[in-house]
Amino acid sequence: MPSLIVPESVTVDRGKVFIGSTFTAACERLEISQTRANPKQGTDKPHVESGFKRIREGFVQYFAGYTGGTISNRGDDPRAEAVWTLSEVQLLLDLWVILH
């Protein structure tokens, strides 16, 4: 049976999933303290932001149609223009994480 890693605390942004009752209740049940990052304050969670930067600059930027996160640069029909399925992208990301 795999071991479960339970952190003592987590720092979360204010996304719906993190401020919702389910996540909050799970943290309380597992005795995990929560710290909510200030809005639009990447320095409150620099390890997360640096991880996103590595994924953006080392993985995602090589995808056809990468827009740098700017919605205005997307094509007329992004779903029709998609090259990979979400499952395929997940597999590519998993492999990238393992190799880097």
C-alpha cells in the first residue's frame, strides 16, 4: 500500500477549489493548516510560481499555438486547432517532469 504524505501546512491562492468547503474540511480533518496568499502576490508562494515558470519556459512554449497566456493571440477556434488530446498532453507533461 502506498504511503500518504500529509504536509503540516499549505499556502493556497484564492481559487474556488482552495477556498471551498471540501478542501477546507479535508485540511481540517488531516490537521493541515492553511495560509491564503494575498491576491496577485506571487511572492507569497514563490516555489509555486517558479514551478509554473519552469513549465511555461521549458515545456509549454514548445506547443504549436502557444500564446504566452495571452487570450487575444489564440486562434479563431482553439478546440478545432488542437493537436493533442488532454490525455496526450498529460502524458507528455508526466514524461517531461520525470526527465527534468
